[in-house]
Amino acid sequence: MRPHRLLLVLAMSSLAAAGCGSGEPEGADTPQETLTRLTAFIADDEGEDACNLMSVSAQELFARSNEMSTCVQAVNLFHGKITNRDAYRQMVPTGLKTEGEEAEVSGYCGRGWTHPDDVELAETPNDLGTLTLRRTESGWLVQDYVSSREYSTCGG
């Protein structure tokens, strides 16, 4: 093998070993950071990146619960409903509850996510439902999902 081809093969092998472009789930160092990245990916219609913040089983739940075949299609569904992408991207999971190695944010009654400037939005991450995250070797990942369709009414 020629030296330049050998270098190319070695470089590609090291990228694959590092997980670059592998599509494997990879979370952030904190649950809040994982959720912030998730909403940014949804706002930017980056379905594969959004789904890589979920375990395989959570990806399947997310797709099925939103009546889609794949997680990426479900992300596209939510992305298509967003009217103010910049404001959506700025939403903060203020209702995040963390206990040890598990964290959860629920959009029930619109209480899990807020905008730092109290901006009212037609579509918010609260519409996603309940996201349960766990700390893994790959960082904090969404491990369980319950669609907002499963919520009862908030009363009133």
C-alpha cells in the first residue's frame, strides 16, 4: 500500500474509533446541556443529531409515540411546527429534576420549559412530553419518553 493511502486509512480508522459520524448515542456532561442541545437540534431540523442524544429504545419510543416510523421523522414533525426557531432554541428546562444518575423534565401543563425572557411561544419544548435522562458512559442521554398526548388535562 502506498504511504499516502496508508495514512488515509489510518486517519479514517481513528475517526471511526472516536465515534465521529458513527450515529452512536452521545450525550453531554449534564442533563441540562443534553436537553439544550436536543432543543437546538430540533429547532435546526438536525434529526440525526437530536436522536443521537437518545438511547436506541428512547428513539423508538419517540418515533412510535409521535406516530412516525423513525426518530428523525419525529424530530422533523416537531421542527415543522416551530414558528419562532430562535426563541425555541433559547428555552430552558427549568422544571428539570435530577436525582443521582437520573433526571427528568416534563412539559405537563407547560411547566417544564420556560423562556429566559418570558416570551410566549405557540410551540415549545413542553410539547415534546416527558423526557427521562440517565448518566451513561456516553454522557447524559434520554432513556425514556412519554408523549404529551399521554397527559390528562391540566384543569382550569
